[in-house]
Amino acid sequence: MRPLYFIFWFALGFSFRLFFRRVKQVRPSNKRFGRTIFVSNHPSAFLDPLVISRLRKPVVFFMTRSDVFNRFTRPIFWLAHMLPIYRQQDGGNSQEKNKAVFKKATQALARNRNLLLFGEGITDDVFERRLKPIKKGAIRIGFTALEDLDWSVQIEVQGLGINYTDPGVLRSAVLISAAEPIVLNNYKEAYLENPSKVISELNRELEIRMQGQITHLNADHHVLLHEQIMMLNRKGMHVSCYDPNISLEDRWDYSRQLAAQMNGLNESANQQLINFSNDTLSPYLKQLAQIGLSEAELYWFALERNWKVRTIMLALIQLPFFLFGLIHVAIPHILIKRFVESKFERKVFWSSTKLGMLLVLLPIWNILVFVALSSLIHEKWYFWLIYFVSLNFVALAYYLFIKNTTLLSKSLRYNAQSLQTIVAERKRVLEQLEKLQF
């Protein structure tokens, strides 16, 4: 590993365990090195390469959009295993420029190093559970490397699927699933006869395999409805409405099965689903909005037993850590939050940018705090080391205390009795949904 890659790999390990409540891999790789070109979906911009490189075992070299490279960032990105890839939409002679990039990719593969590409090329502004068309770059890079290396090594292309419950929410969950790899060497004769045809066919096969690793919805009008159905029945990958007794893998399976069911609806069944959405679900959600509640809050306030007692107990436990957090976390967190949200128009970049900046600035801030404290408190070096490591828990408790006290404060405006009408409406919506067999 190059220095910066190792630093981020080391630092993110513990941070991700705090950021994500649950992490799961399906068909994980046991090899750290190899000649595999990994191709992933790209639901959350900067967060995706960090998640794949840290939570999976293989060491990777990232193929990154070229417009973020300049004379200042290039040496930093080199240290972080990043190579530029030129896209047609960025202008210029991208095909010619990529020839040099392909040579560097060949060199990495020749040294038994893996590559990582994000096949969709872009990230949507709004998080959606679907796969956009996959570019042909990964297959081209693989065959170019095989030709340059005289087909003397085996090169694979493997699709990955990153499945977040919501990448912008702290204490959410993520599942990474790997598809069966495509061994490019098996297509040598067909490629030499008709390269364009083989590249197109394998790229389509890769796209199909990647769709199987995520929740993929074909129709635009199904995307939001799919999320709402998971929210109501609490079986799937919704970030806040789920049954904690259901494993993350089972929630992922349900989410994919629900999407496949919706994708396969005939015209009549699809119309019934649209009618349910317009006539039953939408009015219920409007009622919730009118009384100022989310579905998750309604469930906690009216249907979850003893939630208030548990939340108060948690808040009391978190309170001392929150007070420490006012010193160690609050100022850099507030400054970073304001900076990112004012400078980045696209919200999809917010969570990963904040996380990256906090990883850099929090230690710097706290070193300064520790220097000041050590002049007043004279303790052994290991006391300060333990204290410094414990700040990870302080940061998490700081966030959770704010979340829990905000929820408790809001609950004072409601009681279970006053919510009975909307609870009855919720029950009616679920009964109608059950009739549709979702």
C-alpha cells in the first residue's frame, strides 16, 4: 500500500464501525492482491470508494474521473492509489488520453494489483436503488492489458453492488455483494475475431450480474413507491423503518425481491399499484405531514412499547460524553457542516465530504486541545493516548444524544391517544397493501 492509502485504510476501519450500525458482505474476497477489475455501482459519490477499499479485503487502484486531477492533487491522489479516467462528457480527446491511462492500468495488473471502476460514471443527486447503464471501460481495460501482456496472465472482471440503507445517515447500514467474476481469457478467440462485439456482449453480461447484486428498479415511478412500501411493512432496506430482528441480508433479499416483483408487473397489476399509491398511500402520508410526523416517529410514539423509557436512559448515559463532545467535537463539526453545505450544491457529496474532513480536522483540533489541557493536567503519556482513542465514542455519543433529545422533545407534543386516528389509517393502508401481496 502507498502511504496515504494505508493511512485512510487504517483510520477508516474504526470510523466506519461507528458510522455504520451494520456491515455485511455477500461472497467476500479472501485475496488482498490479484488481477481483478472490480466494477461497482456508484450511489454515493466520495463514500463509495472508501467503503469498498476499507470494508473489503482486496487492495485496489481507483480509476477516478480526470477533472479532479490537477498539479496540486495529482501527487496526493498518486499516494492514494488513484488513476485518472477521461470521460466523453468532460470534453477533449478522451479516447487518446485514456490510452496512456490504460497503459498504467496494464502495469498495475501486471504487478498483481486490482483495479476499481465505477461503471455508471456518475452519481445521481438523489439516492436511488437502481443501476444506470454500465460503461465499457472495464472490459476494454481488461482486454487491452491481456493483449499487452500477450495473454500470459488471467484477468477477471467482477461486478460489485453497494447497498446502503441511506448513505447520508449516521448509524445506517451497508451491504456489499460480489457477482460471479467474468474470466476474460475465456473469450480470447472470439475477441481476436470481433473485439467490438465481444466487448459489448460482456459489458451487457456484467451489467446483468451487477443488477443482481443490488435493488434494481426499471420504472421511474416505482423508485419512490418501492421505498414507501419498505417503510410501511418494515421488512426491507429502509433506513429508519425496519424490524431489528430481521438480519441485514434478509432485508436486502426482500428489497431485491420486491423490486423484481414490481419490475415484472403486467399492465393491470401495475395500474392497481398506482391506484393504491394515489388513493390510499398518498392521503395517509399527507395526513402524517400535516401533523408533523414521519412514519418512523409515528411508530415510535404510538406503537413502540417503552421506547420513551429506553430513550431517556440512553440519553442519560450519553450526557457525560455529550459534554465532552462540546469541547472535542462541536466546533469542528459545526464549521465543517456549514462549509460543506454552503460549498457543495449536490447533497450527494455532503456525507462523504464531511466524513473525510472530520477524519483530518478532528485529530488536528484535539491535538491542540490536548496541548492546552496537558499544561493544566499532568498525567502519563498513556493517559492521553487512551483519552485520544476514546474520542471516537465521544463523537458518536455526542451525535446520538442530540438525536435522542430532539426526538424526546418532539414527542412531548403528542400522546398515544391523540394519534389513534392516524394509527387506524395506517392499519387500513397496510391491509390494502397486503391485498396487493407486497
